[in-house]
Amino acid sequence: MELESNYEIALTADFIRSRNFTRVALQFPDELLKDATRVVKALRDRLESPSESGSGDGKEVGLFVMADTTYGSCCVDEVGASHINADCVVHYGHTCLSPTSNLPAFFVFGKAPISISNCAENLSTYALTQGKHIMVLFGLEYSHAIEMIKEALMLESSKLSGSTSNLEFHFAEVMCSVMNPSKDCTTSNGHLGSVGSFTANEGFGKATGTRYSIGGLAWNLPEGHRMEDYLLVWIGADNSAFANVVLTFNGCDIVRYDAVDNRLVTDLSQQRRILKRRYYLVEKAKDSNIIGLLVGTLGVAGYLHMIRQMKELIAAAGKKAYTLVMGRPNPAKLANFPECDVFIYVSCAQTALLDSKEFLAPVITPFEAMLAFNRGSQWTGAYVMEFRDLISSSPVEVRNQSEEARFSFLQGGYVEDFDLKETEDAEEDEDGALALAYATEKALQVRDKHPNSLIKGTAKSGGEFFAARSYHGLEMHSNDSSPEPYLIGRVGKASGYEGEKGNENF
């Protein structure tokens, strides 16, 4: 019974029956794969048993288990589901609730254990010392316990202060557990309704105040209130979802309740240090010339719009862009593209932050790319993780590049961005057939007189970068094309080749 409760077997079966799906993909993260066979058996038994309404009975439903997703396991793997012509996807475990493009999805968050009384006691005690309104955010795996935590907080607050008037707790709500394909890809805000009634292409009614949404959670603030006026409390683990909250609301006081250790963590200096690291990467990206666009998702609605917008931004900044699709990036994969000075990772908000210390080149987000490549733009402290918010709120401004030199904090002096005239001349070729020949010709002209003049960071294209490399593979040192005589190498095993001294007795 615990398995059926944690994996929402009854609700999943009702979802499949109500929509008459016949091919269902079950997406499991790596840590839940051990339960996949038992979940399939329980779900199949439920589907084969008669339902109360009698709808969908007798129809055979194919269940397909998906593992090892192409990108992050938090996103719905529509590419994998399309290989088996699935009608829908049932997603288990941690999720970012990014809208899908083609397939409906049903989300099973799971039910992580938590001590209700300990959580309420820690939050109430800490809130009394702050004197601020409290906004409670949480990992979706703890959504099952939120109503019980609310009741426990009311009881605990009355014990500590004698009245609940001095303490005001606000809780975010889960946006959905059922999602339909999104037709509007311009915003990440979805429809806030009761669990099981969400439709990604429906709109909101008019609500007073300001609306916020992040990581599958949504809430409204009254008019005149700001997020900086609230103390943010995160219930959950120190994971990518929490890092998303810390960066997005970096102007707020934030504490975290660790449900595993049953304690309140107030020291978030390590998380705050991430902002300094990201600002350094923005400054480093400003000095780059060759940009690699990493496609980190093929299912999140709006990713094609973002890639197109990034290409326009890079071209307007006078830089060269290459689009790369390689699944989950790692240092070994990106090392195959040494000509790229920086990579832009287009993915969902919870997988966009890559710790690129081990990478040869930094990996930045689309928001950071806009700060780096929009001449004259300055960081105000706001940080946007959802690239779908950038599509609507920050359109690319095509304007003439300033001829003035730009100060580089990393190089410690003024640098000049290269002239766009040659790029514009190449763009005049409508079909683009001569673009590669033009770049190669330019690279050879530069290398002709100064073989060592090009170094990493000054090349403007892949052709120039490879023309400046000291090693180009095997070279013919003469014009004679006749074959050279071959030589016979060593014979035998590596432990003792024939003819080696000391191996005569072998």
C-alpha cells in the first residue's frame, strides 16, 4: 500500500482512463528505477480492474519504462516518448514543471518523509526573532505535507506568542500535476488551479497584486508588497531547485529547513557566493569571440525561440556562433570544441547552472549572455533563470555597435571589438554559399605573413582558430606524390618483442 500511495497509482490510472490513452511512457529518474517493475505491475493491475465509472474498461494499455534521459531528468523526455509513439508521459520524482511542447504529462512528485512537529517548531521559533512576514517555498516532494505543516504552525505559533497576529505565514501553491502541451511559449507563468486541473495554455483571471512563479510553485503578493519584505523559508534539500530560488530572490533573507537532519540552516554564504562566480563569468564572456550554443533541451516549450534569439544577439555583437547538440554536457564533450571561448546553455532553469570550473571554457545562461553581449547593459541585481521569461521581457535590440573601446576587467585595459564590416559583407550573400569559403580565405590571409599571430581568444571563427594551430596533422614535406617505402615494425607481444635483448629464451 505504501508503494501505491507514494507513486499515486490510483490517480495515475484515472488520468490514463479519463483520456483513453493506449500508449503511456513512464519516466523514472535513476534513483527510482529500482521501483519501476513494481510500479508497472501495480499500475497494470489497477488499469485492468473495473473502475467505478466504467470508463475505459477492457482497453489494453501499453506501459513503457523510460530511463537515462537525454537531458536532465527533471524535464519531460518528449524525444524518448516519441520513439515509442506514446500518447502521454507519466513523470516520477523531482521535476521543474517546465511546459511540454507536444505531449500531455502527469506528474507524480513522491512523498518524502518529514517531521511535521519539528518543522513547525523550528519555523515558528525563528520567525519570532525576525519580525517579518514569512513566505514558505518547498520542494515538490514535500507538497503532500504542506497542509499538515500549516496546521502545526498555527498551533505552535499560538503556544509561543499567545497570539497568531504577530506571525503571518504565506505558502506557495503547486501549479499543477497535469500538464497539456503549451501553445503559448512566451511566458513561464501558468494557470494556478487545484492539483489536477492545470492546463498550460489556459490564462489567469485578473488577480490583484504581483504574481510570482518558480520551480512549479506560484503565489501572489498583495499590492504594495515586495519579495524583499518577506523572509523566505525553503523546505527541502540543497539542490538545483533551491539554488534557483537563491539566485532569483537574491535580495531576500533566506533560510532552509533540512527535512533529513531536522534542522534549520541559516548560513547560506556558500550559496550567495554563486552570484559572484556568475558575475565573473559574465565579464569573461564579454571578451569572447567564438560562442558555442549548447542545446540542453528538446522538449521545453520555447527553446527554439530562445536559440534563435541568442543567435541574433551574438550576431549583433559581432561574434561567431556554433550550435551544438550533445545531450548532457561534460568537460570531455566540450573539450572537443577548443575554438569556443564560451558556451551558452539553453535548458530548463534547474539544469542551466553548470559548475564550469572543470571545463576548458565557461558555461553561462541565456540571461548572462544578454548581460555580456548587449553593449551598455548593466546588471541591476535581478537574476532570471527561466529563458521563457527572457523571450517576452527582453527582446533583442539590434543597434549599431559603438566604435569606442570597451574596458575589460579581466585584461585590465581597453579592448576594441572587431569591425563588423566583414561580417556584414558576408551576410550580403543571400544563400550563404560563400560564407565558409570567405572565412577560410580570411584565415589563410592572416596566417600568411604572421604564422603565430593568432592566439586563443582573438580568432573570430573556427577557420581562423584552426589555421593558427601549430599542429595540423600529417604534412607532406615534398611535392613528390610517389609512395614511400614501408618499414616492418616490431613483431611479438608487448611483454617481449622478437629481437629484444633478454628475450632469446622466450
